Amino acid sequence: MREGLPGMERLTISLPGSLARDMEKLTKEFRISKSEMARRAFEQFIYQCRRKKLLQAAETMAEEYRSDPESTVLTDLDGEEFK
């Protein structure tokens, strides 16, 4: 059995034929391995998921800030210098 790179885990996936063919074309075009392409795709997908969660949390916090008078009490101090 072949050992992978330290810190890496082996993953076996199945792809529909059309996706596998597209992947093959792109790996040749960009001169990267299928593993590298999969890593990049996974990294991008994970980044997008995390960004979506962060944006949803920010939207929730913004809505709470706008709708809760208690959270805006200190806005009168915005722009003032503290001494």
C-alpha cells in the first residue's frame, strides 16, 4: 500500500461521468493533479460555507441591533473622544 504525504488523508470519491470528464479536461488545462483540483474545490466550498454562516450571523446581529433600543443606547457616544 502506498503511503500518502504526512498530514494528508486519502479520500476515494465517485463522480458522474460528465463531471469526471470535465475534471480531466481542467486538470490537463491547468496542469494540476486530480488531487490538487479536488483540494482546491473542497477549500473553496468550505470557504463559501463558512462565509455564508458568518454573513447570516452578521445579518441576525444587525437586525437585533436595529430592533432592540437597548443595544443602541451607547450610540450617542459614537464619534466622541474619550478622555
